[in-house]
Amino acid sequence: MSNLRSNIITWLGRKYFSRMQKTGFDLSKMSFLPDATLAPLRREGLDPAAELSRTRAKEPISKLPLPFGIKGWLVTGYDETKAVLGRTSGFSSDFTNLSEKNIGIAAQQNPGGLGFSDPPTHTRLRRLLTPEFTMRRLSRLTPRIHSIVEERLDEMAASDGPVDLVQAFALPIPSLVICELLGVPYEDRDAFQQLSMARFDLFSGADASFGAISDSLSYLLEVVKKQRESPGDGLLGMLVKEHGDEIDDQELAGLADGVLTGGFETTASMLALGTLVLLRDRERFAEIRDNDDVVDPFVEELLRYLTVVQVAFPRFAKEDMEIAGTKISSGDLVLCSLSGANRDEKLGPDMERFDPHRQTSSHLAFGHGIHRCIGAELAKMELRAAYPALVRRFPEMRLAVAPEKLAFRKLSIVYGVEALPVTLK
């Protein structure tokens, strides 16, 4: 079994780096997008590009140039972002908004799930899914999360020379946790890992960027069918047992794909970038190593500071409206910059600086309103388990390359570092 797992992890890393050069979230080759459109995706190391804060200070809701004749708005202010994301009656996130805009996205490419649906469909599906993400239900995963973390640390300890923390630690943990959550059989996990790597790009409009969705849904439909025949104890099995015909196979597969989309690459990026923060700040490193009480506030501040999901799902105005003095017309696209909103001084002083001793936890790293990430607590459970375990196992861990040699993703919806080589001893 250990050889199988090792092969899976090796393959996972290979697919990850291959994908980053070809498709997925990287928009650097999408030349048809106006340069100003890409502003909310630009970073300077761990920080959003300075132009984002300048835009927020001048116009927290500003015009966003878009192709295909779409009128767009970029929201960078904290209060303004909450106002947009918290408003359900005037905005739509339904996938048909994209397929009807004549931008090369077909209706049959709809991944389903919660992110691209509106009430009442969204309300019904979230009502079915929410009980599976309560702390009471999620607590059953706690022992397995710690076990997965320890298994990865054991693998790392057995390695000679520098270790790439992205491939060896950050990627496998959330992938294997999601396997546990959904109830994916162990023998299917190599296929599941492949699906974890091929995600879509909201802006590209190219068939290739959405092509992985059909493969993902086809695989997950087979998993759902098996769960219909013999429901297990995972999320899919529980939904089948508790709700039966209330939800069809396509909807179940869409929900599973949403869990995969929202819970894998985002947590992996947090694990890698959060470790980089620790490696650059030995005082914080020592605090996490020695004091359990600082772990929770550290994770909350890290979520705000990094905001790896840089923009929320696009919203389309269903009616004329006014938000913070800005008139938005029916049909306009509104894009909220979560990374911009989380650096707004309205949250507190000096928000461009990482400070784990802040009292605020009102960040928007998981979004806001009806589309707030349903797996937020699961992600926090993984982060709270992984960071302390890592620094306690390897208290002498250091970067194996100069910081300026690290390569970060460019123009990425989910921000991350391509590799994080470290020496453990």
C-alpha cells in the first residue's frame, strides 16, 4: 500500500507541474484579455500588486474592461464587497450567464454544484449539503486528518536531501482528506488525484480550459452510481442514505465536483504559502512550534493575509441598482477582489502587514453570503493540524533556495508557489 501511495504522490506532483504549464487557473497566456482586467490577479510575492490598493483608495467600485462587449465592474473595497456578495435578490451566479454571453462557453460545460447556481436550486442543494459540513460531522475526520499529516511527515523524513514541500506535503494532504470526506474507495484514488489537478478558468472562454469538467463529472457519476447501490459512510453515501430521490445523480456529481474544486487547490496553496510565511519569520515559527494557543489566530490572519482565492465567482446584475453610489445596470458583470477587500483599512490598521495577534476574524477569504465556502471549517481543520505538526517535526527546516529563486503563479485565480524546496535538518 505504501508503494501505491508513493506512486500516487509522485504522479500527482508530475501532473501538477505539467498542468501549470498548460491549462488550469494560469491566465498569463490569455492575451485577448485587456491588461487592466488582470489587475486583481497580479501579485508581488505574497502581496497583491500595489495598483490594487491604489484602485481601492480611489474607487472601491471601478470599471473593469472586459472583452465580448460585456460591461464589468471591479469591487475592491471591504464594505462594498460584502454588499455585493451578501445581496442575493439582485445578482445571479448561474452558469447560464456565461454560456449566454457568446464567449465560447457551452451550456453543457456547466459543472453544476453550488458555485454556479442561484436560489431556489442553490438553496435546496445547500440545505442538503450543510449538515455534512457541521463541526459535529466533520469531527469524524479529525483522526484521519492527523494521520494523513503524520504519514506525509514520515515520507518527508525518509527523504535524502532537499524536499519540495508543495509536492510532498501541500498537495497530498487536502487531496487525501477530500477522498476521505467523499468516501472515494482507496483503489480509485489515483484516478481521483488526476481529477484534482485539472480545474477550469473562469475567464478564458476556451474549450480547453473547461475540458476537464466533463472527465471529472463522468468519473464522479460512476462514483455516485456505486454509492446508490451500496452507500458508504462518506459524504456521498450519507446524502444517498438521508435524501435518496431528493437529489439526482447529476446533482450529486456536481456537488462532489464543487467540493473537489473548492477544497483541494485552495488548501494546498495555503499550506505551501503559509509555510513560506513561517520560514521567513522565525519568531512566528517558534510560536507555532511551542504554543497551541496561537495556532487558531495564526491561521485566521494567514487566511486574510494570503487570500489565495483572489476573486469571487462572477456576479451578473439582474436589475438596475446602486451600490455605494455606483450605478450598476442589469446584465453587468461584477467581480469582487477578495484579496483587495481583505487589505482594506476598514478592517483595521496596517492591513498590508501580517500580524497573527490581530483580534479581527471578519475576513472574506472564504467569500460571504450564500456562496461563502461551505468547506471553510474543514480547510481550517487541515491548516490547524498541518502547520504545528510540520514545524515540530522539523524545527530546523529552512528554505533550500534563495527566496528570490521561488517561482509564483502568474495571473492566477488561486494564487500559489510552484515549488517550495526545503532542507529539513
